[in-house]
Amino acid sequence: MIPNRNFRYRATLRALAAVVGLAVALAEAAFAAELVVYSSRKEELIRPAIQAAEKALGVKVILYTAGAGELARRIELEKANPRGDVFIGTTAGFAELMREKGLLDTFTSPLLNEIPAEFRAPDNTWVPITARVRVLVYNTNLVKPQEAPKSYFDLVAPRWKGKASVASMGERTTVGWLAAILAVRGEDFTRKYVADLKANGLKVLKNNTEVRKAVAGGEYAIGITNHYYYLLQLQDDAKSPVGIVYPDQGPADMGTPVFSITAALIKGAKNAEAARSLLEFLLKPEGNRLLVEGEFEIPLLPGLHLPGAEKGIKGLGQFRRPALSQVQIAELEPKVERLFGSAMTP
Ligand SMILES: [Fe+2]
């Protein structure tokens, strides 16, 4: 009895080991077909484009979402054995830092020829997928359209004392906005501008969502924010009393800054080929449209529908923008954080 039982026990163990071994092998095979995307875009906004890519390319995408800074640190730590294949960022700042550290591989596509070169890394280690514009929003119950500020620099005037708000530098576009001013107007001017804004009661709120709500609610007459927050506010409540201004549009003005939303292939990616296909898919109209519509961004590729055009949103080429590349803006971001980090804290 006992030897027999022992035999059965050992046979069961062997069978179990075979099953476990098979499961491990299957898991490894499945892992090889999985593309790991590190994304600092909100998951719900990027999910439709990712799902369409999975279907079109026949790959499974593992989406890992965190802040761009955290992802950049993770990619650096994993440098010797990358776990991620694709990085999807917000503005160019962290992508440019990773390029400088040699953490990104090049990616080329004929579609990139249709996007002005200023929006990508010169060596194509990061590429733009969509863009956002830094505008002013105002409360139409408090400010008549003809009286709305036409320039960021109007906001230091007594007329706007205590009436303007902006998001903290936790929002990368606040950093990029000041970096663009620093690039065009220089350090002395920008230091004085920020000091004058603060002296005029500029309110620093936590994020852009707080800014759009504070403006719509009449708490602040003006908000310095991104164009799509105007659309998000109207999506929340179509009757919101909000207007939009593309500032600094005069012939001698700096123009309204535009920021690339970036994507990159991580150097040493285990699934580099599939990663390239994903990046290509995100640039093609089929995938790009989903990204643009996910957060009401503006397309960089010609011929795509512009969300909010009927509500006053302007596409690339329909307004004046600074003569700056994304690299020039990104390079000044650490300096902006150093100079204005404490002033731009809620
Ligand atoms: Fe945002």
C-alpha cells in the first residue's frame, strides 16, 4: 500500500511539474509578444489608441502609467536590462533629458516629414505625436471679449491685479511656458516678469483643472492654461462662461507657445520591431486621430480633424507661435525650475 501510494504521489508530482513547466514556458512566450509602454499620459486618454494598435498590429500592450519624471528615472535605472519598449511623454523636457543620457533609440517614419522639424529631436530619438497650445482663458461674465488681455505680459497691469491664475510647475506646460519666455526674452526680463506677476497677485493653483474651474466659477477672471482645458470645461458644462485668447499674436510679439507630446523607442528595447510599429501606428491618421481626440489636442500632421474648431480652437499654422524648437524650450526647463520653482508653488 505504502509503496504504491508513494509511487502515485511521485507520479502526481511529476505531472504537476510538467504542467507548471508548460505554464512557465507559455508565460514566457506570451511575454515575448507583449509590448511594454511607459506612458505619462493619463491611461483613459491613451487607452483607445493603444487598443486600436493592439488590434491592428496583433500585439498585446502592457501599459504602465506614471509621471514623466518617474518614468525617465525608471528607464535610466533599467538601462542595462530595459523592461519598457516605448516611452510616451508629455512635453519634450524629459524626453530630451533621456536623449542626452543616451537612453533612447532613433525612430524614423516618412510621416515625420510632414511635421515641422522644430517639433522633434534633431536625431529623431523622440518624435511628436500631437501638440498642445498655451493660451489664456477668461470668464465672459467678468471680462468682455474686447477687453480680454491680448498678451501674457498684460497680466502685470493693475487692471488684472488679483484676477489671474496659473497652474503650479507640477504641470510641465507651466514650466515650458516660462522656458519659452526665457528663450525669447532672456533671463532679466523673465525674472522681472514673474516677480511682477506675483506682485500683481497671480494665484498659483495646483493644476490646470483647478485653473479652468476657478475661471469658469468666477473665482479668477483669467487663467493661463492649455487650449484643451477650455474644451474640457465646455465638455463639463456647455454653458460655461469661458472665452479663449491666443496671446501675443502681433507682428512683433513672441507668439503663443506650442508643445509637442512626445513618444520614443527605448534603447535596447526587447521588442524594438513591435515598438517601431506602434510608434508608426500612433503617427498614422488611424491611430493619431484617437490620440488627438482623446484629450482635444491639436494634430501636427496635416489633414486631421481639429477638435474644437467650431469653438474657436486654432490648428497649427492658424496662429503665430514662437520661433523656437522644442529642444530649445526643453533645454531651459531645468533653469526655469531653479529660478521660479518657489514662486510657482501653490
Ligand atoms: Fe493636461
